[in-house]
Amino acid sequence: MSAAARTDWRTRAQDWLPKLVLAPSLAVTLLFVYGFILFTVVLSFTGSRMLPRYDFVGFTNYAKLFALEHWWTAIGNIAIFATLYIGICTAIGLVLAIFLDQKIRGEGVLRPIYLYPMALSFIVTGTAWKWFLDPGIGLERTMHLWGWESFSFTWIKDSEMAIYTIVIAAVWQTSGFVMAMFLAGLRGIDNEILKAAQIDGASGFALYRRIVIPILRPAFLSAFVILFHLAIKSYDLVIALTGGGPGRATELPATFMYSYTFTRNQMGIGASSAVIMLMTIAAIMVPYLYAELKERR
Amino acid sequence: MAVASQDNAVQTGRAARVFVYLVLLLFALFYLLPLYVMGVNSVKPLEEITGGRMMSLPETFTLAPWASAWSTAQIGVEPTGLRPYFINSLLMVVPAVAISTVIGALNGYVLTKWRFRGDTIIFALMLFGCFIPFQIVLIPMALVLGKLGLAGSVPGLVLVHVVYGIGFTTLYYRNYYAAFPTELVRAAMIDGAGFFQIFWRIMLPVSGPITVVSVIWQFTNIWNDFLFGASFGGTSQPMTVALNNLVQSSTGVKEYNVHFAGAILAALPTLIVYVVAGRYFVRGLMAGSVKG
């Protein structure tokens, strides 16, 4: 029966075709993500300098890394940056979302204004803010011309304060996006819950604190995860805004890795810093993705 | 916006409402200020900027900084302007977006409508790949691109962006197709429709909204990428790297007006995409990937 044989062949083809379609993506992921991770981990245990070498040196690179003052500067900076960036973006995003949700006239105009910075590259953002914050021509100079002679804003030239200028620019870029996430959460809340709470006498601030914000917990979690991984990956903004300076005052792990690997020819140390970065992100992302995927099944 | 304004507003007094509007307007100013500053200063002669009047409208209006940024400004060592880099970026972004979106759609289709043992693990592996710090792949990627003969070329950058983009596109299509009734796919199978027929006739016609999301996301990310462009761009550097070279150049007078014109040129494609299709993007993003 040739017809039956053909159907049988077709059925079997339908069975492996989906897997065949998915196979290249899986292969590419295994090679370019996991293979490459493995390779970098291996390199971090070798004495590689300008080019990869396979002379294993144990944890020497990690020991060297954590003895470097630059690395500790980078760690200190990422701690300051990530904390403020995540905290301020979340606060601004939440306030703007709640305020926009008060039947605001012109919401349709305001929302895109809050959101557009997210469409720009960090290089553009950095260029704009670098100039705006430059005391010689930017904000400080303008204030002087407007008659406020004692106004001083020199953070970008000050190695103690320069990291905060990166926070300002990064918050400018991302807080509108966080607003959109919270706004979507707010709009998804069942009206009946709010009405019931209002009948029970909760109003204004208390209503938000006791009812609305707890309901928004998933939005908080998503915002945190997205902001956290953006913070660890931050590279372009520092390059464009301060170039890691003044001196090395605004070095982050991402810029540290790049300069040690490609400029200073310390590939082993660069690789070990990349491994530390990956582990930091994995510590947050793996449990989050696990919970998300398990829940959806 | 799909999420229509609801009756969530809390009864508030007049003073409170004024406060709310005031805060919202102040933030609107905060977000608009850098764009305004870049805009007005890109059409001023340099003397007006160094004079310090950054907030004022130009006294003499000139498009010379734009012309210079586009075709004659010094980028690195060559006085080529940003034009060749703009073209590099276009040549890189179009194929990279198209390929990664098609692959993402097929993957999402398989992962939701042709499920098999272990498919969630495969998806999880791909998804984690979206969030890795790319520093972890820079060194091996440089070696592999060199081995393939793709180092410093546009095809090399396309490959890199496709490889690290399919995780996101797969995520979008998977979440979107998951909400599509599987019964329809089953019915088509019983009627004898094959794998690609079902994809073509049933899934693709409903994929408009998520395709908008995927294309905008990929376009924005790839156009705005700096790390891969700076690491693997070689002689085919994209726009972001060229802009950075223009702005950071330490030789000669800093032509701020040219820098701003260049920055706006670099931002223009994503801004246009955002203005034209941003609403659909936010709508789709909220419905799809970000639970909240």
C-alpha cells in the first residue's frame, strides 16, 4: 500500500521537522553562549596575556584580580551605581505611573515624552549629558549667565562625585520604561478591589500603600530583574560620559574587563573578571527564570 | 494604548491635583531637556555655544554642523563624516533584524505548538543567553570571527547580533503563540496540513502585533549596540562607535554643534521607529514578555 506508506513517512517527517527547525538555534546557543562561557572560564585559569595560552595557573588570576585596587574601585562603583540606579528608577517609575493613572489630561502626550529616551543609545545619552554637565559650557555656565553666580555643579570633573553623574544619565534613560511597566500593572488591577477598599474607608495614600503596591509585586520583580542586569552590563554609558574617568574614578566591571583584556593584554585577569560578572547576573537570573518557567507550565 | 484609562483615580483634593500635574510636568521637562539642548545647539555656530548660552534659541541659524557631521567631520583619522558608518549600521541592522525575527517566529511556533520532551529546558537555555554580560563571550567571539574570516566585517556583526538576538525573539513569539488556541492547529493537522503550511496559513496571519515588537526591539538594540561594534567592527564600524570617536577626538577644537548634529543623526532612526510604531511596541511588550 503505497498511500499508507506515504502517510506513514509524512507522519514521521512531521515528527522530526519541528526538532530540525529548532536544532540550529539550539546548536548556536550551545556553541556561542555555553561553549563560549566555558572557554572564558577555562581562560580565566590560564596565564593568557595578549593571546590565549593553555598553561593552567589555578586561581592565580582571581587572586590577582581581587588584589587589584582598580577592581575594587570597579566593585565599589557598581555597588553605588546599581543601588541608586535601581532604587531611583523604581521610585520615579512608580510615582509617575501612579500620578499618570489619576485621569490626567494630556496623558497621551506625556507618556511618549517619558518613554522616548529608551529608544536612544547610551552613546547618544552620554554625549548629551556629558556636555550638559560640563561646568565650562553646560548647566553651571548657564546658571552663572542667568545671574546665579555662586552656582556650582562640577560632579563630572570630581572623582568622588563622577559616578553619580552616570546614575543621573542612566536614570534619565530608563526610568520612563519602568514607568510603563508599572502603568501596565496599575491598569491591570481589578476595579472592584479598589472600590471595595474605598468603601471600607481606605483612601489616597493608604489605599496605594496597603492595596495597590502589594498587588504590583510582580511588576516590582520584573523591574528589578531588568534594571539589575542592565546595571551589571553598563558599559557604553561610562565610555561616552566619563570614559571611566576622571582618572579611573568611574570604572565599572564591564570597562575593567575590556581594558584589561584588550588594552593591557592581561587576558587571564580580564577573563576572570568576566566570570565574576556572569556569576553575579546568574545569581539573580537563574532563580528568576526558573520560577517564571515553572509557573507557566 | 490597549490598556484604556480606568476608574482607578482616587478622589483627591484640588491642591493634590495641582501637585500631581506639577510633578508630571517637571519630569516631562527633565526628559525633554537633553533633546532640546542637542537640537538647538546643533543649528548654532560654534561661537554661540562656547559663549555659554546653551538654553537660548540660535541667533544665527545654520545647518553647517549637520552637513559637517554627515559628510566631512573627522572620524578617527579620516575626514569622512558619519555617512559611511550610517550605511554600515543600515547594512548590519536590516539583515540581522530580519534573520533573527524569522528564526524567533519559527522557534516560538515549535516551542508552543509542537511541544516535545525537554522543550522547556531548550527554551530556558536560550533565554538565559539573553541576559549574560557579553563580556563573557568577547574573547572567544573575537577568535571565532577571526577563524571564520569575518572579523571586522558587516557579515561578522550580523552573525553576532543574530546569535545573541534569537533568545529575545524566541521569547516574544513563544509567549505570543502560547495564547493562540492550539485546537486550531490540531484541527489543521487532522485536515492534513503540514508543519510549514500551518505556520504560513494559520500562525503568520495573526503574528502582526508581535512581529512589530520583535522588529522594534531588535532594531533598537542592534542599532544602539556599542560593545560588539567597538570590539568586532574593525573597518566596518557602526554609527555608535563612529559617534563616540567623533565626540571623544582629542585633536583640534571641540565642535560641539557638530557633535550634537552627529548625536541626533545617530538617534534618528530609532527615534523615528519609536515615534511611528512606539505605541504598538509598548502595548505588545506589556502583553507579551513582561508579566506585571
